[in-house]
Amino acid sequence: MLVVRNIGQLVLPRFDAETGRPRVETIDRAAVLIDGGRIAEFGPAESVDVPADADELDAGGGCVTPGLIDCHTHTVFAGTREHEFVRRIEGQSYAEIAEEGGGIRVTVEAVRRASVDELVGLALPRLQRMLGNGVTTVEIKSGYGLTVDDEIKMLRAVARLRSLQPIELIGTCLAAHTVPPEFADRRGAYLDMICDDAFLRRMANERLAEFCDVFCERTAFSVDESRRVLLAARRHGLTPKIHADQITQMGASRLAAEVGAVTADHLETIDADGIAAMRRAGTIAVLLPGCSFFLGVHQAPARAILDAGVPVAVATDYNPGSSMVESLPLVMSIACTQMRMTPNEVMVAVTVNAAAAVHRRETAGAIDADRAADLVILDVPDYARWMYEPGRNCVRTVIKGGRVVHRRQD
């Protein structure tokens, strides 16, 4: 057994399904008892019955939160695109660069040249740094291979990474990221390939992916094409997700509601009809403030989405083109300062709601009895201070499944 003592503030994020409102409960001067990797008991320190032989971990009066969940990332990739970063600073848009042959296709070339071993070697230190920022669960998308073999290669890299580090990794097939150059004049043939039963069956049967995503955008796939991909994937047990309403308003968020997508992600250009459709369908809005921050464009209308009662998750969108930001705590601060989300709303967005976005509502993202003990110990007294100090890593210790997996070296 392990007891975490001397907790200044224990943070208990909740989502009220009836009102659609996030809330955070706190317990001051708390303790958490862990047994067999799961939370056995928690509450005010004097109320927790601690066995005499339990190991002790002193929180030093700091705040303790659930392990964070980054529910939208592209962490497995090769190569960099700083030349595009410079071009955007000089005035070109992300869409213009993509239309001129840049963007996703540059990373595709690098990933196709890389082996599984090389992709694993590149991603491992990224995940180690994410762990040091308090992240204990990460969703990782494919989408930089754009051939059957290369998409599978990316997701096999994700599978291998599971055994090399403690973060729980969740695979998503994003073969519908863009049409590769060799299919530029044969869009239908590419769609046939990624909607093929044999390909999708391998994704599901080999447990390479739990979800299927599509980039529904003028420079990628239309609403009709996106619908075809997601319905084909759903027949094989892959849950739909959509990159929706990022650059242009095409009705992608309404499509998310139509096909039963668990999330619609980005939503910078979402309209009132899209918000209403997502609310009716129970689709989670995954907002990516680090992407807008990195690109220097407007943020998604978080307040309108929250005020409509749509559940909101927040993630990094970590990728080499539009969000080279691997720090979820930094993104949490951006959500507060640029989206006007409250610390309460952000805390729920990176725990309870992020867990629901990757079908982990019952196992991750909260502190409850008999739940896996995924905890973050901070060196600040409350969680609002964490978001108030974006330039400093406030994470002291990370616990995954009841085991200490990271200690900051001061």
C-alpha cells in the first residue's frame, strides 16, 4: 500500500451530465490511500484509515490532481517543418502552404522513409517529456503514412511504445488526413483503399486503432467523402472522430453529430447549427488552443460551446506543422487566457471530459474509489496557480497505476 500524505488541495473534477456544466470539488489537507494500483480511500487526512505498514509519499502541501489526458495528438512523426513556421511569420497561411505542396505532405515523405524503430526512437523522448508535464494518457493518430503499409507502420510504432514507457497510449487511424500526391488525380481510388474492408479489419483485429478520424476540410476531404470513411470504419468497430470546422465552415461538426462521432475536434469556425447538433448528439468538443496559438489565428468559440452545454475537452494537437506544442499545461493556460475558459472548466476538460473523448470515462481522468491511481503532485497549493504560471513546470511527481513513474529532478 501507498499513502500520499500532506496534500494541500485534492482536486476532484466532475461533469454534470444533466446540466452539461463542468465543476471541480476540492478537499483541503487531504490524503489518498492506494492499494494494488487503485485508489482505496481518499478524503480529509484525519478520515483516511492508513495501515501502519503503508509506504508514504509526502506531497509537501502541494495540490494533487488526476493524471492529465491528452486526447488529440500526432506524437508519432518524423522530420520537422520550421521552414513553414518562417513562411507563416512572413505572411503565408497554413492553407496556402498546403496548396503549394507543403504541410502534411512534407511530414508524409519523412515518415515513409522512417522505419518503425526510427519512429519509436523519435517519439519516446516526446512521451517522456509529456509524462513530466503530468500526462498519463495520450491518444496518438496515424495519418502521415497515407499508404496501407505506412499507416499500419505508424500504429505499430504506437503499439511498441506502450511497452517502453508508462503513459497509456490509444491509437487512432487517420488515413483520411489528406490525399497523397500519387493519388492527386485519383481521389476515388484513394478513398477505395482506405475504406477497404481488409484494411479496416486489420486496424480493428490487430488492435492497432480504437478510433477512425478524418480531416474534413477544403484542402482534404469533403463532407460526403468524410461520411463514407467514417461509416466504413464504424462497420468494423472503429469509433468515429472528425477534424471539424478548422479552417473553413463545411458542416463537419453537423456531420460529427450525424454519424455518432464521439468527438469533433478543432471547431475554430463552428456555427450555431453545428453547436446545436453536437449538443443534441452528445458529441464532445475537443478544443486545441495550442494550434491557434502556434498558427497565430483566432481561437475556437469556447464560451459559446460551453454555454450551450456541449462537453468540452482540451488537448495539445501536438504535431510538426500546426502545433509543435507538447506541453498540455501550457495549452491549459492558453485556454484560460485566450479562450476565456475558467480554471474549473479547463481542469474538467483535460481529465473527465478528455477521458470520455477516448472512451476511458470509467478508468481515467478522475479520483474515485477503486479507480486506477493516476495522480499528479504539484509544487503549488491549488490548480488555478498551475494555469497561472505557464512558463514553469509545476509538476513534482507523477503516479501511474499506483506506481511513481516520474520525479522532477530539482
